[in-house]
Amino acid sequence: MSSQLKGIVQCFTNSVWNDWQRPWSRATPEASTGSGFVISTCRRLIITNAHVVAFASTLQVRKDGDFDKHVAQILAVSHQTDLAIVTVASDAFWLDAIELPLGETPRLQQHVDVVGFPIGGNSVSITSGVVSRINWSVYSQSREANLVVTVDTAINNGNSGGPAMSDGHTLENEALRRFVLLPPTASGILVQHVPKVSNLDAVLRVGDVLTAVDGMAISNDGRVRREKGASPLDFRVVVTSKLVGESLTLSVFREGARLELAVAAENPPKLLPSTWYSPASYVMFAGLVFVPLSAELVEEGAYHAELLYAGEGLKHKSTSQQMVSVIQILPHELTLGYSELEFPAHLPLLAIDGAPVHCLADVAAATLRSSGEWICFSFAQGRRLALPLAEARRATTELLAEHRIPAVASDDIAAAVRRATEEAPAAAVEAALV
């Protein structure tokens, strides 16, 4: 182990996070540390956790036993798997660096050493244990499920980064198995929904029974055995272990007939994506701060938001589609009586002046193009918010100055705002300040 410690690095990060309640500004800078390890000396690659380098304004790394820190650059980040690849340009850093090759998925009770730099010191820490569980669980970084290995040894703060398809229904009910014409010797899961934004929409149908993925049989409770003698895992482990574009073979029973289908692995957009580490988007109008909903913003209300959206007969059909809501109502006499309790963050905005809202850019365009006496915002559950248009535009101008908001929309929405100003009334253009 001692000969490999020159492959272990400590990461020093200064981060400036988004301010989600005030998306036009940034939070106070924070300093943090984490761990990583060298995976290629010839390509000069270091792997660490995505959350270690998230929103990094500066990043430095230092090998175990070294005195000097070296400036590092982020090459790639996967928030879904909480991994990041960084590099160091300095030749001095790589002189005695040791490469640690990536291994295969460990087995239960396999011995492991957890190596890193936990908070409380600058020297490397090594703890030992065994693999106690291999499971499919939700990552705190992305709030998406993936493969998880549990070890029975301490992993403290600062150790992070150190080395160490469609919806389905289980087919454990015999009557349901007979109903879908599944042979007695077969097993699998019933396809209940195929997203329109996924390439699976071209090959799978509702009512299909998915029996195997890449030749691995799926049990009636939705699990596969990846290797002989290995513990069964959720079949989605096979899917998420693929790189985007790699081939995936699906075995299905359709109306009693067996089919072999080929599809490319993908990363389809989600109606409620995880955007915690993305630049904040917003539109502010008359104190109403509109944002695209994400899994983090609504937290426990995420499932509730999707139910409300589906309850309005709406489905995820487009890659540009977003669920939009009000994250905050800035105080102004015009909006007195409208509260964030009445319009909570998980309440989707459906339309403005009767025109459907499919994404945040629609909000920017609609607020500028509106030309009546009133502007009306329609939300789920039949809730409405109406404002006199001229007064609302004056309130927008006043609130931009009062709160030092640079523009009515974030940079990624600005193009839509500029396109809308070509047809918008002069008062709207003045209020937009773009």
C-alpha cells in the first residue's frame, strides 16, 4: 500500500454556489477539501467525486507526502455518477506520481482499504474493512439511482473521491403473468410506460414484457445476476453501466411472441431533472421569480409536482419541455395578498393568458408579448394569479433596481427575451432592460 500512496491526491476547492432563491446572484465563496487518485500518468488524469469540484472557481491538488499544491483543471464531470476527471499541467506534479488502475466491481466480503484525506488533517488516512452490500440505491449528488457498494469502515467528510429505461411493473402475480401471455418458464417485468423523449419509444410498447437485457435474464422482481454466483441486482444496473451510444439488447415477449430488440444506450432528458450543479435560470416579472423545476428545488414535493402535472393531462413529449413554477414572490404592493403558501414551489405553471407554457423561455416571451389590460397566470389545481399589465411592468422595473437584478431573465433565456422584444410593446422593452 505504501508504494501506491503517491497516486493519492488531496483536492483543495474554492466554490461559488448558485443562490436558488435569488438565481441572478451567487452565494458566498466556500473552501472545501476532498480526495482523488491518479488513473493515468501518461494522459495525466485524476479521478475524484463531482461534488468535490462542483462550482469550483479554483482547484488545486497535492500528492500524499508533497509540500506543494498544483493548479488543476476540470476535464469532465458526471453528476449522475458523482465522478469528475481533472488534470494538472505542471510537469513537477507527475515526476513521481503512481497510477492506480481501476478495478472490477468487488464481491461481498472482499477486503477493501479506504484511502483519502478526511477533514481534520493533511496526512493520508487508511481504514480497512470488507464489502458488506452491493445494491441499487439513490445517489445524494444526482438524486438518481445507480450501483452502490457499502463497506463496513468509516468514510468521513473529506474522504470523498478517494479510491475504494421505461417504467416497469414486477410480474410476481401469477394472474398478471397469464394475462400478458408470459410462458410459465419465463420471467420479467411488464412495460407500463415508454417516454416519448426516449429512443425506447421506437422499439418498446406498453404491454411488452422485458425478459432479459444483454442476455441477462430478468427475474419477476426486476433483478438480474450479472455473474455466476453474484448477488442479484436491479436490472437497471446493466443499463446505467453502459456509455451513451453503446449497444443494448432487449429480449421481450409481445402478445406471446419472443422478440430481440436492439437500442443504443442514452441519457434522455427528464421533466424534473437534477440541476443542482447547473447555472441557475430565471425570469422575474412583477416580483414573480419563475424557474424551471428540478428535483432539488422541490425536494420532497417532486413526486407531488409530477402528479399535479400528470393530473392536468400533460406528459413529457419534448426534449425542450420544462416544468415551470414560482420559486419566490418579491415583496411589492402589487402582489400583496398573493403568498408563496398559495403558490408553492411544486405547483406547476400551465399557461399565461391562455397560452400553454412548455418551458421557461415561454414565460419570458409571454410576459413581453402580452398586450391586454390584464396578464393572467394559470397554475395546476385551478389556481390563478392576475395582475394589471401596465402596473406589473412598472413593478418589474422598480424591483430590478431595488434588488439590483441585472435583467428580467438569466443569460440562457436572454435570447428568447430579445426575440420577443421585436414584437413586444415599447413599455415591455423598456421594462426588460436587455
